[in-house]
Amino acid sequence: MSTEKAVVGIIMGSQSDWPTMKKAAQILADLQVPFEARIVSAHRTPERLYDYAKSAKDRGLKVIIAGAGGAAHLPGMTASMTQLPVLGVPIATTALGGEDSLLSIVQMPAGVPVGTLAIGEMGATNAGLLAAQILAITDAALLKRLEAHRAARSAAVAESPQDT
Ligand code: RP5
């Protein structure tokens, strides 16, 4: 993890969310975006959530990525206490496959937005990329790294399928 001051905060409701949320961390590390990762539970550590959301902007964070599963209140509650953009990642669940997480996060009533990504690792990766794209609006060097990342992915696509 970078020792530079974090500009992206990755928060998650449980240690069990980390295997998913570490995809967001990985893409941010690849793009050299300083981030921090914390466990902050809306229902188990509500005071930690309050302190985190209220202090985030003053501590220098610019975007928050929040992952949670089940009745996933963490992204919405975080968004209610900060003006920083909050990107929500629905964690896949065993009971309902993550549709519970998705609907809990995406159906925010008008007025307090959460930018909701796909369920699971795809969503976590894209949350990392989207956070970087938001930061790249005012960071030309980061924009170049994003362009290189996308170009490398394009270059990796073969023109014709091969037998494996
Ligand atoms: C949510 O409950 C967490 O975000 C996690 O996805 C889910 C299950 O948590 P654990 O029981 O694994 O701690 O708060």
C-alpha cells in the first residue's frame, strides 16, 4: 500500500468483504493512486462510520468506495454524511447472490446519490477505475496512466479465437 496521503478511501462492512474489495485496491495500486482500506460497519461500528465519513474530506480523501453485503447500508449512510462522491460495491451473498446488496445500495432515494457498481469483483474493479477517472479530471499524469491501462487491455484482445 502506498505511503503517500490517501486520496481514495476503501471501506467495507466486514473482513469477509476484503477478497472482493481488494480488487479495487489492486487497480488503484496499479494506477499509483494512494488509497487506504478500512473496515467500517454501518450496524456493528456506527460510531466508526460517523467519524470516518465526517472526517474524510478534511483528511484529504476525494472519493470513497464502500462495499457491503446483505442489507447494505454502508454506502448510503456514508454518502449521507459527506459531500465526497461515494461509489457503492454490492458484495455477493450466499443467501441471495448479492441481489440484496445491489438493491440496498442502488435504490437510494433522490437527494443522496451513491454511484452503484456491479455485484462482486467486477464492481470492485470498476469502482477503482471510476475513482481514478474522477481524480484524473484534474490530474493529467493519472489520465495518461488510465489511457495506457485501457490501451494495454485493447492490445491484449486477439483478432481471432484460438483452440485452447
Ligand atoms: C455486511 O454483512 C458485510 O458487508 C458483509 O458483506 C456481510 C457479512 O458480514 P460477516 O458476517 O461476514 O462479518 O455487514
